Amino acid sequence: MAGLTLRDVRKSYGATQVMHGVDLDIEDGEFVVFVGPSGCGKSTLLRMIAGLEEISDGDVMIGDERVNEVAASKRGVAMVFQTYALYPHMTVYKNMAFGLKQAKTDPAEIDRRVKAAAEILQITDYLDRSPRNLSGGQRQRVAIGRAIVRDPKVFLFDEPLSNLDAALRVQTRLEIARLHERLETTMIYVTHDQVEAMTLADKIVVLRDGRIEQVGSPITLYDKPENAFVAQFIGSPKMNFFKPSDLTEAAGTHLGRALSADENVGLRPEHLVPATGAKAVVEGSLELVENLGEYALVHMITASGVEFIAKTEKPPKQAKGESIGFSIKPALAHYFDAESGLRR
């Protein structure tokens, strides 16, 4: 096992720079998730750590070793890809053993490692099957097993659940979390799904346009986002944003502070509570209700034309087009500079 350090890591394709001086410390045994929108650089950064992309500038340290010029196969990392990348003509056993055979590992040791990994992943009964006879979730477990047998210092996961259906994503996500608890190995996981990030990570790294926007625990990013981008990326549904003029006249009083025209007010959908009359912080006309059983997503639009969502325990009784007001506890409101987006 080993920690990982990135210092001023940059990546350019010709004159185009795509990673802009990334600095990051990952502790030994941490589960770190890189998250961000498509094109933010999360997979590129992961591939640079793996040695599959050349580093234009800066340093990558695995443990105490600088690995910039070290070949991918010598870095002590194992990568699980979005596609399973299994050999279709080989059995599960042979797929998992292939890398060890290439490294000329003793056959008895190969057998021990493969069977141990299969037991951890509960795929012992599938070792003699070919990949085509497995479900998507089982194939992904084989791919993870192929990484486990290498006994790496660092596991790298590049959106491993994106090809699975919703139920299998949840199941496999739990298996990866249990795997981390059992192995206690450093894991770096790339996803665009902030729910995966929130449920798996010890630490989340939010990326945008090749730069780190914020690093912290899931609850820190949820409770205290450092800027408007992180505030709206972390949380589902995303945080509602309002200008003070979009809120009610009594909003400042209820929120316990004077509202400035050069700031935006962020209110999470799950923190909005239906309120009537002068108690409301924000009001809008009902546009749509998504009744999901355990809760309802109430889509609204203010008089100034700002759309927002409230997450309520039950669907509202009002009809489409009717007005509904919402209040919020002052401590749950967020404030951001309208120009820079930084938290106030």
C-alpha cells in the first residue's frame, strides 16, 4: 500500500493545456473520488497517475518514489476500466491469472491469488466460465479481481459502473465499498455521478476545466461548498440559486441577514419547507410534480422567471399554476458572490 502525491501536474496537447497545475495529497488507504462534468480532466488525471498518459510537467509520487518516467507496468498500480476488457476466449480463471503469468509468477502463487480474489468477490463458482456466460455485474467483478491479484499499491477505477443498469450499479457500488474496507488499500475512483462520489469517498476531488475546485469529505462539500460550481454539482437535485430580487420582501428578515444585490442565495431543494404568506422566503407557481413515492420533487417558477425545485415528503395539494411559498432554516442557506462565484 502507498499514498499518492501530485505536485503542479500539467498536461498539454501541443499548445493546448488541459491540466493546469494540479496539487493533491492522497493518504495511504484513502478512498478518493475524482468527480466533475464531462471534459473536466478527471480521466486524463487518472491515466497520468497510471502511466498511460505522459505528464507534461510536475511530479507524480507513489509512496516516496517519483514515477514520472516509470513504465505503467512498474508503478504498482492496477486499473479497472469502464469497459471490462476481458479476453473472450479465456475462462474467468485465466483472465484473472493472465497478468501474473506474463510476470512469470510461480503457478502455485497465481492459483492462491486468483482463488483468494474470487472468494472476496464471490465469483468462485464462475472461474471455469467464459465471459460471455456472465452478466455485466459479474464481468465487472472479474475485471476487479484481475486488479486484486496483482496486489497493487494503488487501485484506479475509471467509471467502472457506467455500463451497468441501475440495480447493478447500486449492488456493485456496495461491493467496491466493502472491498476497500477489507483490503485497506489506496483507491482512486473516477465518476461523473455525484451520488457515487458521496456514498463511496473518504475524500472527493471536484474538477472543472483541468483544475481542482475543492477537495474535502463528502459532508464538507455538501455543507460548505467553496464556490457556486461545487454547490450546484454536489447534491441531487442540485442547489437552487436566486438573486435577492427573486425572493420575497421578507426573505432577509427570515434569513437573519441583509441581502446584497451582488450575491446569489443558494437553497437546497431538500431544505425547503412549504410555508404560507409572510413566512415564505421564496414563492412560485407550480409547474410540475414528480411523485417518487418516498418523496416528491416539486418544480416551481418565481414571478421573475427563475425555475427551482423543492423536495417534499408529500406532493402539494395545489394545482398547476397555483402559488406555493417555502421557508428554510437560516443556517441552511448559502451565499455566493455573483461575479466570482466564491462563497461568502
